[in-house]
Amino acid sequence: MSAPRIHLHDVEAFERWTPFVRPFRFGAVTVEGAFQAFVRLVVEVEGQGRATGMTAELMPPKWFDKRAERSVADTVRDLKASLAHAVGEANGLRAADTAFGLHAGLHARQLAWAHAADVTPLSAGFGVAQIDKAVLDGLSKALGAGFVAVLARNAVGLDARLTPDLDPSAIAARLAALRPPRAIALRHTVGLTDRIDGPDSLDSELDAADIRYLKIKLGGDPQADSRRLADIAGLVERRGIDCRVTVDANEQYEPEALVALLSQVDRDPRLARLAERLLFIEQPFDRRVTFERALDPRVAARGVIIDEADDAYDAFPRARALGYRGVSSKCCKGFYKALLNAARVAAWNAEDGEGRHIVSAEDLTCQAGLAVQQDSGFVAALGLTHVERNGHHYVDGFGPAPQAEAEAFMAAHPRLYARSDRIRLNVASGSLDLSSLDQPGFASGAAPDWASLAPLQTDILQGQPA
């Protein structure tokens, strides 16, 4: 079908400070809370009228930008500035375009702004990604269809203008292969400060949920990481759990050190079964050196994917040429890029063998409500079978959101959430029931309590405890 053209109106951004119930250490930073961003806008769709679209996403420090010279506060300000700039650009648009046409125009202007402002491309993309998600939500509502149906018939106007290596037929085939989300297994994150045994530990998490996938954070020290992996492997063996594992270094390893870690893993009999269960290694090296040389064959053989280095539309093909096997999908980095990378994977696997290349589903502490619903629904629609989910682990239910907000989302998605002392994501089975997300909109079904949110603050980190 031809994609309808869209005018944008009343684009607004809000924020909510979200404290964590336990510290989350990844890479070189330990996070005890973060701002969650919210976007609301109105789409005017030709021939269909108007609808309100919305989205939400956490803004964690020191992930989008890990440069040593940038402070924690600097990186949060950059994310807020990215969103504020994208909102301003979106409000300034006068011409109508398809949803993807709007994205392409905003993307180009955002990168130009980011270059002048010394903001990383990944941080720059955050702002546009939020506009894109809200537009898809509004477009799907205006068309009276679920987001999968909207994407499958390419009502967003997705094309190869940003990915000239892709044949348009590959894009069309991948869109047509999307399926409404039904369920997806959880891959539980084991942060660097998370306990393995005892109270409030990985052991207690395994008591509370039937977890069959783990994502283990690495710190960059082969000795310390191998000991921690052995502790986790021991727990898994004692419990008799048949699980699969991924590891994520968040850019903390030097190439030689990673070879040393893998050598230790191979020599340690305690890690033999964990090594057999390893699905892939995620972003081991600093994004600034990722593309400087090919992967060591001993590392490439384990299957390595990029995440933080996925900061441009050509990043995945460049990584593939160096021996990388895959790339992560995160809606905070942009679902259009993830869709196009999925089209690449399908085309490349047709050439190299099924399963050779992958798109993985990773988390950025997606919070209950819009963020976790949209990200989970999207990766399930891609056909991925498991997803890293950690927002429910580090934030208590809906966190500081008003009770009425939590009740509204539970009423809309009664099998995705569960009620105990408060409403939380329903993780007991080790998977998420996503069947209720297939309704008009982008996996929304309910709305935040807008009156409880603060307008986006860009100059000061208002609301964050001193």
C-alpha cells in the first residue's frame, strides 16, 4: 500500500525521576536512579484524521556516552538536550511526509546538531527514536490497527534511502514476515553488584521466576570476571537449571584481555557447561575502537555482537566485515534501524546459512508501562524468542507513578502485569504474555498520568536527589 502522509502537532516531552530499589552496575558506572522521558504528540494522518501518540524511555547515565571526560550529569543533560532538540525540530515541521520520511529528515538534522554540540550519535539518536515511537503509536491508532499490521503493510513508508546496501525487496520481505506479539522469554540480567547467593540475590530471583536465560555483565578484568562466572555457573548447576547465557562487557574489555578471559573459561572445568550454553558476547570493546581492527578468530568463533557501537545506519555492515555476527535491537536506539538490520540479517543468512547472523533483544532498564510494552512487543514481532529484561528488577513495579497509572495499564494488559503488594510486571513464568499488545496503537493500551509528570528540564537535573 502507499504510506499515508502525516502532519505532526503539539509535540511535548516530560520526565519523571525513577529511583532504583538496588544499585545497577554496568560498565564503569553504578546507577541508583534515572529520569524516565515521556513524549506525547498528535498525528494528523491524511484521510484518517487525528490521533494522539505516546512513548516512554529511561535516560540512564553513562551508556549513550561513556567518554571519560563526560561526567554522569553531562551524559544525562545530553540525553535531555537530544530529546528537546528533536521535539523542537518536530514541532517546526510544516510539510507532511510518511512516518519514515519524517524520521529521515529529523535524523539528518539531529546528527548535524549533535556534531556541533559534541553529542555522541547514539545520544543524538535517542531523541529522534522517541518521536518515531510516538508517531507509530499515533499512526496505528489513526488507522485503527495494531503496529504489526501497520508495519507489515509498510504504512510507515520504510525504504532503503538510509541503507543503500539493502535491496528494497529485502525490506518488503522482512516487513511481511512480522507477526503480532504473543509471548517472549525473559533473559534475566545479572548486574556487576548483584549478589549471587543469599537474600535479594540471583538465587532468590531464580526462586521467584522460572528463568531459562541469563545475561551476565562483565567488568573487564579476566580474573574477577572468571571467578564471578564460576560462581554463577555453580549456582545454575546446583539448581539443575538448563539455561542459556549471554555476556555483556559494555565496552570494558581490551582485545587481549578478552582473549585471556576466554582462555580461562576454556581451562576451568567449572565453566565447561556455561561455555557450551553461551549464545553470544555483547559489545566487548570501546565503541571508538570497535571498527579499528578485525576480531581475533578465537573471539569471533564465540559469536560477538555490537550494541553501543551501533550508532549509525552503516554500523552493522561495517562490523560484519570485521567478524561480528550480530547487532542488538533496542527501541531507544531506533526501531527503524532495528527493522533494517533485521532485513540485513535475513538477506545475509540466505547467503551464509541460517543462524549465522542475529539480531538480539536487549534492554535499557525499560520501565513498566509504555517503555517495556513497546520494546517487548517490537522484538517479539521480529520473531525473537527471548529478551533481556531488567527494568522490573531494579525498579519496584511502576516506581513513583501514581497508583491510578499502574491500575490503568493492568486493566489494559491483565496478563502482562500481576498484583501482589503492588502492580508489577508478571515474570513468574519466565516469559511475558504479550497477547494484549495487539490492538490499535504501538503496544500502548493505556496512558501515563500526564498531570503527574514534570516538563522536560534541560538545564538542571530537577528532581534528582542531591
